[in-house]
Amino acid sequence: MSDLEPEAVQPLLRGAFGVPYLYATEVTSTQDVLAGSDHPHGALAVAEHQTAGRGRSGRTRCSRSDQEE
């Protein structure tokens, strides 16, 4: 099991933060998961791998799929 899977993370969350907890193995960007959705304030999107993540000032944020643990 990954450290990011809901079974590992949800017991650690308190209050409205992380409700809902949206987990995926791969997404273009976690921001894309939340953008334009009707998820409530506090929703949290996480992924094992991002293929087109975006950071501040237009910087890309991509994870390598071949990273060693």
C-alpha cells in the first residue's frame, strides 16, 4: 500500500481538511482534478504521479514515474 492511499491518510485527517480525499495513481495535475469541480472547501487531491503539474509562476511540476524509493 502506498503512503498516499486513503486507508493510510484519512485516519490522520481532522476537521474539514481532506473531505473529500481524492486519490489517484496518475493525473495530469492535481489542480485539474479540483478545477471546475463542485467539491467543497477542504477537498484534497493527491496522486502518486503527475504528468503535467503546474507550480507557481508557470513552473512545471512533474514527478518521474521511474523514481526509486
